[in-house]
Amino acid sequence: MQLSKLSPFPPVSSCSFGKLQRKEACLEKMENPITAKCCNNQPWFVLLIFFVFCIELLCFDYSALTGSKTGVTILDNNHANAISSQNSLSHDFTENSNDSISTLPNSPPVSIVVNKTDEANKKAVREEELEVETEVDSCLGRYIFVHDLPSRFNRDLVKNCRLLTRGTDKNMCPYLENLGFGPQIENPENILLNSCWFLTNQFLLEVIIHNKMKKYECLTNDSSIASAIFVPFFAGLDMSMYLWGFNISVRVSASLSLVKWLGEKPEWKRMWGRDHFLAAGRIAWDFRRQTDNESDWGSKLRFLPESKNMSMLSIESSSWNNDYAIPYPTCFHPSKDGEIFRWQDRVRRQKPRYLFSFAGAPRPEYQNSIWCKIIDQCLASKN
């Protein structure tokens, strides 16, 4: 067998294989140049292998990086699609309750049917609840509870109007007309505004306030929410009935019955009358008789222990803390703001030389009083 067939290297023609020694020598000559050649090319071979390895590594890293970015992009796209689908789901659910809604591109459509009547009712209920929560009670802090007193404290006094001025020739019944305003003043010369002027008695303030209170916008039947409690006792009319010819026990009888009746009510026990008030058509001193002498004027209503806790509105107050003065009732009772403005315009157009106002009655027993002097001058005036 020839060596050229076994060796990958080309044969050397100068070798002779006749003898064994010469053969071995020849082989040594053949191997030495090959080994030297391979050793000389080894650095380049290593560099080549390293270069190929680096290229493969870079290719692997690039493919992995590209795949990761693609995955993130796909994930973001899917997340955006899911959000978009949810938004469209909410929009379609509220706007088009019978439309088909698909949450994902590849998912089957889901049909949602909503009862529009139920949704409308729920919405209306929510709106009503919101209105109740946000609505402010205009009467909060202004509620007034009115005691329903027995008739002997008010209505019976009006029915017996002819007895209110015993000992005098004055009849109080006509002055109780028109809810206490009195009869309407005749106006033949059209000097006064029509339907605004009445012949009002100054002592009927309690009747007027009681009738006004019946129309008060913030009345309540629940005394627990009331800020004040009104006592419709006609104290002035009651006192007028017994001013002359009656002893002091009769004059104070109705007042004693009143405070006893109030003291038995739960509204009284809540603050012991400190949130109660009444109106009187006479001056405050008429209800503060200081002695028990038969000759003393008035009643002792305001000196009763229970009454001291109540507040009283009267045409003239006293030095006591719970008395409050309010103006005397006049004869002018407008029912609309326009009537007030028209009367003001008429007065402004007048050119009077003097302006004067006086309210009082003559005192025959005091001839030198200012009242008598003023009345005399008014009677002597030509205009």
C-alpha cells in the first residue's frame, strides 16, 4: 500500500522506501515541515474560530433583544386594546344598552340587555336623594309652635266683646272686624289709598298678631323642632274686662289658670317657659301690679313666677329684661309692597310746611300734662 493513499498530505517524490531506515528517515523529513507549518498557522486559526464565535453570539443576542421588544410591544398593544375594549364596553353599556359588545378582537360578542325602566327609576331615586341632601330647609331656626289654648283665653273674649269695656260707653266689637284691623275707613274724597286704611284700635295688637301668626310660613306641629313657642293669650282684653268694679283675685284669675295649664305641658318642661312668648295689646306696666291693694291698677300676670320666664311683646315695654316694645298698630295696613310705594310717592309729592305726629288720649285728671296741651293745640288749629 502506498503512503499517498493513507496520508492526507501530498507524497514526496524524493523519498525512497527500499530500506526501513531510509523509510523512517524519510517519514521524519515529511512530518517536520507539516508540523512546523501547522504551528506557524495556529494563531490565525484561533482568531478565526474566535471571530466566528463572536459573530454567532452577537446574532443570538440581537435575535433575543428583537424578540423581547416585540413581546413588549405586543403586550402593550394587547393592554391598550383591553383598555379600549373596556372603555367601549362602559360607553356602550350606558349609551346603547342593547348593543353587542366585544371585549377582545378574537372573543365572541356578548349581548347585554338592560332594563331601561329600572335604570331610569334608579337614576331618579339618586337625583331625589341628592336633592334632599343638598336642599337647605328655609325654616331652619325659624319654626314656631303655637299652643292650642282653651277658648276662655282668647276666642271667648272676642265673642264677649261688648263686655271688654265695662264701665264705659265704648263698644269694642266693631274694632274686631277684619282680623283686628277694624272697619275700613271711608274715603269719599280719595285722599287715602283704597283698601289700605282701617279704623284700628291701639289695644288690639294681640288679636292682630294672633291672626298674623296663623299665616306664618314656618309653623310646625312638632314642638321639638320649634325655636319658639307662641302663647295666644289675649291678656290685654282679659284685663280690660275686669278693670273696674272687680277685686284683685278676679283680675288675676285667668292669668293663674294660664300658667297652671302651661306648666302641665311637655313644651313648658323642656325649658320651663324660656322659649315661650306672648303678645299684649297694652303697656307692660298694666301687667305688673306691685301691691295687692284693691285700688291698684292692672294685674299681676308678669309677676307670677312662671310668667317671669316668658317673653312679652307689648306696645310699651318696661325695665324688665323679658319685655319687648313693638310699635302701636296704626291705621295703615298695606297688603302689598306696591301699596307702600304708592303711598310714599304721594307723601313725597306733598309740600307740607310742618310735619307732626302724635298718639295719645286726653287725661282730664292731668290738665297740665303734655298730652292735654298738644290736643288743645291740634283742636285749635285751622288746618
